[in-house]
Amino acid sequence: MAAFNVKLSASFAVLCIIVPVVTPQFQNFQQGRGQTDEARKAAFRRQGEQNMRELKGLIASGGWTVDVDDFISKVKVSSKFVPKYNRTVIRSTAIRKDVSATDVIEEGLKYPGDVVNYNQDTDFLKILETLDPKNRIIHAQVTPKGGFDIPSRESVSLQTWDYEGDAFYFAYSSVDYPVPLRDGIIRVTTYPSGTKIRPLKPSGVEITAIINIDAKPPGGVQQEVIDIFTKYKQVSFYEEFFNYIQRKYASKKAGRR
């Protein structure tokens, strides 16, 4: 942890551009209703631990088919069908030599109340509740731009962080939380998803993201179409995100001199 020299705690979930079956995680939250506050938080922590295990397992697993391999941007996007979730899961990896892993992690651990806008598709991403130093409830909304007629989508998720060796992880999944659904906004379901952030030597960062989302496609649009859109959006997302990090933290460091 000291190697990253970061503060604590908000989100990277929108690597998904968008993030119904009753999963064990959802059952945990339903059972937690009416419990004491400490019991409720304990249920969240159990879900966060399970999400983290599943995220690390997905990142380390094999059998991925490469769909996008952009040599210039150093972004690779793969996918595979995972029977456990009965859906196609997407994995993206990006390398950027002129961005610090510490800055990326610090951005993911933002303070309560921060609202961020990483790229043109992100309407907002904010913290609803800090449960403890490692677990938060976050609310994100995305409106895809660029000629795609896809309505605004939002997600309410548990964010959990962890580190292992030189790698830092953020894990997510949807939660049962009292956020009213607004007119014209579709709420999507995020199954265990997240990111692995790893520093490169002598400088740079490698990010691996798992996108495991029921995007609830509109009208006659198929889930496969949304998946294709999501895969090809990864290149522009990473470019915008890295440029955002570069601008923000360069100005912060200049101000501290």
C-alpha cells in the first residue's frame, strides 16, 4: 500500500460504458433489510469480498478471444462466454507509459461528494455512502455519444478496493439501495466487475478491466450489439481517461512546486 502513496476511496466502474436474475449477492442484500446498521454493513463487506474474489479469478482466467488489438493506443479487448453469469464478459487491457499508476489509483479513491466526468459519455459518477475505508456505494450515469441512439443508463454499485503485491484492485457489483429510478433512465445490472491497476517500470501504468454487465438493450437491439459497441468504445475511453489524468495531475503537481 505504501508503494502507491495514495489517500483513500470512488470509482472506475464506467470503463463499462453502461455496468435479471437473483444472484447470491442480491439475496444477501435483501436479507440485510431491516437489520441493524452494523449487520447491514457486514453484509456489504461480505459481498465486496466475494466480488473481489470473482474479479481476480476472471482477470487471471484463460480462454479469452481477442476482439480488438489497437497497436497505436496499446489497448486490447477480449471476450468470452461465462456460464456462471449466462452472458459474455469483456476484458480490456491498456498500457500508458506517460501516466502514473499512483495518479490513476488516487483518482479511483476520491473523497466523498466528488463528482467526476472522465469522458464525453459519463454524465456523473458519485459516492452515495462510505461504509468503511474499503467499501462504498456509488451511483454512475452514462449517455453514449457519437451517433448511437442508446438511452441514458445508470448503475448503483458497491465498490471495494484491495491490493496484492504491486497490483491495486477495484471490484463492483449492483446493490439493492434506495436510489429512485428517474423517468427516461434505464438502470443496468453490474455483476462482479472491476479493474486491476499495475505500475510499470521504469514508468507508466497497465490497467485491466472486467466488464460484466446486463446492459438492458433498448427495443429490438440485441445484447450482442451493445457488447460490440462496448468493446470498440474501450479505445476512445482509455484515451480520454488517460488524457484526463495527465491534465489533472500535472496541474496539481505544478501547483505544489
